[in-house]
Amino acid sequence: MIAIDGRYCKGCGICVYFCPKHALELSKEVNSRGFYMPHVVDASKCTNCHQCELFCPDFAVFIVEEEEGADG
Ligand code: SF4
Ligand code: SF4
């Protein structure tokens, strides 16, 4: 899962630029803080490469890997 934290994101677009799979896109509308937030256009394209996470200067995007075989 690709998580983007609107408290820290400033809409710079670096994550969109560096995603090799084009899984992210900047919104066309500003959020409540006046930023064009990125959003996931196709989660199935994401390969969990963590490039977006590594390049985000504000630690606003991160990949949450689902655990397999977890009980409950
Ligand atoms: S790189 Fe970080 S701050 Fe920039 S748009 Fe992506 S999530 Fe937001
Ligand atoms: S983990 Fe990789 S493929 Fe997935 S959204 Fe981030 S940069 Fe794109």
C-alpha cells in the first residue's frame, strides 16, 4: 500500500517524477493547505521499490508492505 501523509506533503512532485512505474500522479486540485498532492493512479503497477519514499524530501510518502500469513 502506498501511503501519503498530507500533513507533510508539499506537492513538489518528486515522488511522481521518480516512480519508475508511473503509479503516482499529482492531483489537479489543491488540498486544504494549498498543495497539489500526489495520489495513486494504479496501485497494481507499484513494485514496492521504495524510490518514492527514498526521494521524498519531507518523508511524506511511504510503502506499507502487507504481511503474508499473519493470523487473524
Ligand atoms: S515527494 Fe513527498 S512532498 Fe513531494 S509530492 Fe511526493 S509525497 Fe509530497
Ligand atoms: S514504491 Fe516504487 S513503484 Fe511503488 S509508487 Fe513508489 S516509486 Fe512507484
